[in-house]
Amino acid sequence: MRRRLMKSSDCDASFFSPENEQGMRLRWEFARQTLNEMNQWLFDENGQVGIYDATNSTKTRRRFVREYLENLGIRVLFLESIVNDERIVEQNILATKLNSPDYRDRDAEYAVRDFKNRLRNYERANEAITEDEGCSYVKIIDGGKKFVLYNLKGHLQSKIVSYLTSVHIIPRLIYLSRHGESEWNVTGQLGGDPPITRRGEAYAKRLSEFLQREFRGRSPPTVWCSQLRRTWLTVRHIPTDICICWRSLNEINAGICEGMTYEQIKRELPDVWEARKADKLRYRYPGGESYLDVIHRVEPIILEIERQTKPLLIVAHNAIIRSIYAFFKGLKQEQVPYVDIPLHTLICLRTRPYGCDERRYKLLRDEVPLDRARTPEPSDSESHPAATSLSPASSCGVAERVWFDDIESIP
Amino acid sequence: MRRRLMKSSDCDASFFSPENEQGMRLRWEFARQTLNEMNQWLFDENGQVGIYDATNSTKTRRRFVREYLENLGIRVLFLESIVNDERIVEQNILATKLNSPDYRDRDAEYAVRDFKNRLRNYERANEAITEDEGCSYVKIIDGGKKFVLYNLKGHLQSKIVSYLTSVHIIPRLIYLSRHGESEWNVTGQLGGDPPITRRGEAYAKRLSEFLQREFRGRSPPTVWCSQLRRTWLTVRHIPTDICICWRSLNEINAGICEGMTYEQIKRELPDVWEARKADKLRYRYPGGESYLDVIHRVEPIILEIERQTKPLLIVAHNAIIRSIYAFFKGLKQEQVPYVDIPLHTLICLRTRPYGCDERRYKLLRDEVPLDRARTPEPSDSESHPAATSLSPASSCGVAERVWFDDIESIP
């Protein structure tokens, strides 16, 4: 907001000085306008949780924010991050501030010096939250080493705390993959618990070789798979100390459509076909699940992934990998059913302070179209309002690597 | 442990004085023996979380406990409850200590005085946990108004924190009921989404009348039901401000057995019938769920129930109500599939500092056997190792009330 309303070059540390009256007045104005934008989203677009990220570091400012929002019936939870550990401060400036729009045309030395000055201005004016302010708050101390929770209320605040106590700032690798080709990928049938084919087995071996190469001399990643055998057959060659089979990672339950092909559904259950095509996110297979159900089911797994500090490989299914991938890439729920997750491709996400870097490794050549052999999944190949913003991985800045220099010949 | 090793009458507040050397020595001995018992359970019986509830209020004692357990590979999380609010202290003594074995034959005045003396002894010797002890801890301040979390590690500690931040000490009512009789209760078919019968509808009306009578002049309970219509048809007459339909409250998914009767399963799928009979807790219907899956699925609902401070009515299904009931009554997982939850009976639990009081209201006469009309559920009517400890409600100290003074005649 500040950056939008002022020219970026106007703004150095002095703008943030508590003695700069014009700066102070402008910052109050920005606060008011930003709150208005957030409320518009909460009320007009049915938002659930608005994050008002600003320097709410004085009692006066917090009282203003709280009264303003509570008058509109919005519950307020303050999050205060306190860092006493100097190493965390410096790492954070280097990792996040150098690319900030405020420092785009400045050198690193200037940025670090200016941001440290800005921090000193913040510190001079800073009044830590105290109990007598009567608000609900969470203090996050030294990046999650310690938490203080005060006056928490209700389901949402409790979920926010679960999330905050799970995330951490240590960068790490998350590998995602669908299982190797299964017998039902070949016949185009949905769900079930089929074994993998010879090509699927070839992928399983390539996956293991690839990871052994990547982790030579280091301990291998933790491995998670579903409770369906096409996933644990895919991971069985990987040398790992920990392999966990989660039921929550099982493929979307297609209910009465389990075992059918898309062609069959289109022909025999045209209502199901049309309804799913019209709203692939919310449509629930009779006796089964919707994508929204899957997203909900995967939520505890997301928290577990956040908690990991070591490299992790997850081998699961199309709908599951789509949901996990979408979370880490910050995609909207509407986009989840259309994310492109091809078979025999390993996705590697590296967590960053904001978002994730991504690489894709194609570990096996597509000799014939592998899955969805007969009829494409509803809407997958058609234009869809939510799908338009998603282009194939190779054209949206994702580094895709083909990695079959020493591939065995596969029948 | 202390009470087992000493005669109860030997033990007054002076035993807990830090100057009482013999008392101190004995208490160390008790600590060691109790830890041994806990470890036996953790290792020999595959326990997951052991709770070592004792006066670990000095740094020396905590170091001893931690070193002892960590040497065995057990992670230690200390929970420290600090109460500054005098009202909570007194309420707690009155609510919990009067019935303690230490005060069984003493009057209330003696008990309160002695326990306050004991508290003063604790306070004199008490050293609050500090960060430099290097352990993981949770401080619970004033019964959950404030929490301090330090150095939390891993999945289990995070789940413990979720639980601690959800529970509270305000007593309240939890009403549990299965839906009114459905058409498939009459035919004996499993699962599905059938409507309720005329008798089911009569129960729905009686339930509403009963609650209106109970809550005359007060705000009615919050109502939760499943997303299957036999539950929301059962609650629709109840005047309530909040009614939530949870998918997590849906009946156990019987997979390929949905729509079949037990008789049919016994005849057409004898393997399924026998396998489920042999291990009703762990047996998973092909394409469906096991009781263990249901218990897992209901877990987030349990946290939500714990969080409620106002009266709550849950109308759901046999396996679901069994799981919730078993949690609040402290039953073992093995007992869950055998808990007796009859149709047309309202169970009322009132939370207490330890456990729950229970009343059952039979709101509709059984004119004919209502559900499981043909073949009984596997093992329900047969003796089972886990079932032997469960007797019918009426004979195990539960107050059952029949409440049909003004019942309509039902065809």
C-alpha cells in the first residue's frame, strides 16, 4: 500500500522515524486504507482469515486496529514476532530484504545498513503487547523457539496456532511424485488398488537411483506414501530410514465410479460426468469424495510437512499431489483440480522465506500416452476459468529437467 | 503410588514439607517406582504417551526425571500449571480434593485447610521451569487463559498442545443421540442415505420437546449433525441458533457392503463377515472404513467438542456416537465397537474435573425391535474379551430415565 501510494525512491529509513510527523500521518492513512481493502475482501468475497501485515507496534495503533475491526464484528488476533537472536535478524535481512522493492536499485550493503536503521526506528517506537490491552495474541519468539498464547478464542484461532507452531524458517527440500504407472493407468480405470506395470517398476528403480545420486554421502530423505500398493511399490527400492504409509494420502475416493473409466462414466452415468465437469472442485462422487474433501483430508498432512526439517519425498496420487503442490505454490482452491502433475516426473520444491523454488525431473520417457488413455478427465483438456491462469510447467518459469541419460530399455 | 505404599491416614500436609527429610526420601523412592511402571507400559505394551503426574516442582527433580527418561530414548515434555487467580484455586479444591482418597474420612473444612497448607509447602519448594533447563515445556496459566510453549518438538508434542489449548475447566452438558429410526434400520441395511420412518419422525419431535422443556427460559443447545439426511431430519424441529452438519460425523463407510444386510454379508461375503467378527476394531470394509479409521476421523470433532463452553447436542450414527462416548467415558479403543447406544435414547454427559456424569433418557418406547432386525451385528450379541467389561447401561451405574409420559401413539 505504502509502495503503491508513494514513489519507492522517496522512501528510506527516515520515513519510519517516530519523529517524522509527515511520515507518521501518512502511515496512519495507509493503515486505514489497507484495513478497508481487507474488509472488502472479508465481506464482499466471503474471506475467512484476513492478514493485516503492518507495523502495529504501539498500543495506540493496536487499539485503533482492534476497535475498527471489532466494530465490524471481526475477531482480532495479534501476532507479534520477537527476535532476540542476532543471527536470525541478519539471515532474515539477507534472505528477504535484498529483493524487496524498497531496495531494488540499491546495493546489499546499503540495504542491510538502511534496514538495520529502520529496525532501530521500529525498536525506539516499539511497545510490546501486554496482557492489560485485553486482546488475543500470539508472541512468536526467535522464529518459533518459544510461543506465548494469550486469550485465544474459537476454532479459527486455534487452527492458526497449530499452523504457527508447525512452520519453521529452515529451508528444506520437498520431493513430490505420483506412483509409477499402474495397471489401471493403462486401462484408464479410476481408483482401486492395482499393482504397478513394468514401466511403473522401471520408474520406481529410476526414482531410487536418482535419489541415491542426489543424496550421495548424506542421509536419504524421509519417505511418505499412501496405503495403496501402487505407491509403496514405487518407493520400495529407495534406501531410507523412515517410510510412513498414510491413509490420508490415498487417492480421491471415486465412490460408485471406482473401477470405471471416464468413457464409461460419460456413457453410463452422464449426470455424474456433467456435474463433475461443471464443478470439479466441489462435485462429490456419490459415495465418495470431492476435491474439496481431499483438500480438507490432506490438511493435517500439510502441517506434518511443514514440521519436517529434513528432506522429504511424498509418493502419492494425482488429486493428492495436486492439493499438496497447490498449497506450497500458493494456488487457489479453484485451481487445484487442474494442476498438471504428469506420471514419472519428480517435482522438487525448495522452501524459501516467501514461496518455493521448483524443479521438475522427468525420469522416464513417455513412449505412449500413459494415463487417461481413453477419455480425458473432465475439463482437463478444455478451457476453464480457473485453468486459464495455469500454463504447463515448462512455460511458467519452472525449471524442467529431463533426466534419462542412462535409461534402461522398457518394453 | 504414594497412597498404595503408605496408609492413607499417615499422610497429612507435613508429609509434603520440604523440611520433612523422611518424606522427601520416600517421595524420591515413589517417583522412581512410578517412572518404572510407566516405562514398562510404554515399552512392553506399546504405549504412546505416558503421563507422569507428580510434584516435579524443583530443578533437581526435573533433571532427574528428564535424564532418566531420555536415557531410555523417551522424549519429555513438562506441563506446568500456574494459577494466579485465587478463585480458580478454591473452586478446584472444592471440586476435586474433597473426594480424594487422602480426605475420604475428613470433613470439608479440614480438607480445604490441609490442602491449602500442602499448597504452601509446594510453593515454598517450588522452582518454576526456566528456559536454561533446556527442556521442552508448556506452561498453562490460569486454567488456559495464557500458555507459554518452549522448545516443542515433533508431531506428538504438537498434538498435545492442540489438545491443551482446546480443553477448559468450565463444566457443561454434551447430549449424544443416534438419528431417529431410518427406513434402512427397518430393513436392516447398512449405510446409505435413507430418510427416517414415522417412528423416527416421532423421535425427532420428542427430542425437540424434551430439549425445549429442559432449556425453558435459557438459550437452546448448539446442534451438530452429520451430512446424511437421517440426522438432519432428526434435529429439524429443535429451535436452535446454530446447527452445523459435519461430514466427519457421517456413519462408518461400509464400502462394498453399503446397502447390504448383515444376513446378506454373512451369506454372500462370508470372508468379510468372519474377518470383521474376529477384529471389529481394526477390520476395514473393502473400499470403506474400520472402526479405527472412524476413531481417527472423529478426533478433530473431539477437539471441537472440548472447546465448546455451552450445551451441545450431537445427533449422528452408531459408530460415531460410540467413538465420541468412549472418549468422554475413558473407555479403551477395543471397547468402542461394542458400546451399547440404542436408538431413540438421548445420552446426557455432564463434564466433571475427572470424567463425566451420565444420564440416559429413553424418549420413545420400543414396540418392536428397531434396528438390526434380522441378523445381529457381528459379535454384538456374543461374548468378546473386550465386551465383557461392558455391561448394559442400566446395570453399570448409569442413571437411565424413561421419559414418555405424554407419548403420541405411533403406528
